[in-house]
Amino acid sequence: LLTLTVAEDPEWRRDGDDVEITLPITIDEAVLGGKVEVPTIDGPVMVTIPQGASSGRKLRLKGRGIKGPGARRGDQHVVLRIVMPPQIDEDLARFFREWRESHAYDPHRRT
């Protein structure tokens, strides 16, 4: 007898024929948008990060998932996660202090 154990991949999640991956992005990519390379099961592709993207936002790559019945392919979902730089220098801290003074908003406030 042969017993097979399939471990979950730390980067990829599967839901039926759809797959999902979390993509770390920089704070400037989140604010300004831009093009970044995203791994897919068929190899890397370039994806446009929309301007003003938030952590948790999902982008869909249609037909980039697992091949299902009838040769239909699922989708790939890319979940954005903003990652701060390892060190916050004084220029960045000063910029955000000044920005907060004139552009404050409260994401915790329930509407």
C-alpha cells in the first residue's frame, strides 16, 4: 500500500478550479499604481496595480486557474498586501506627518 499526504502550499490556495495567491506590494505601488510581475501556474505575467489599492483588494486573472471538466479553466485571484519598507527613514516619516496634517481620514469610522 501507498499512502500519499499532500501538504498545503504556503503561497497558493485552491478553491475548486480557482487559485489564489497573496502579492506583496510597496506603499508607492499602492498609492500610485503600476505594473508588477505576478506568478501564475503557467509562469509569470504582468498585472496592473490600480492607483489607490488597499491591502486585501483582489484582482482576478480570468482563465489562469486549474483546468476543470470540459477544458474550462478557473481563475486566479491575486490578493494585494501592502508591505512597508524594513526601515522608515526620516524623509518618509516627515512626508507622512505633513500629509496627515492636511489629508487626515478615518478608516475606522463606520458610515
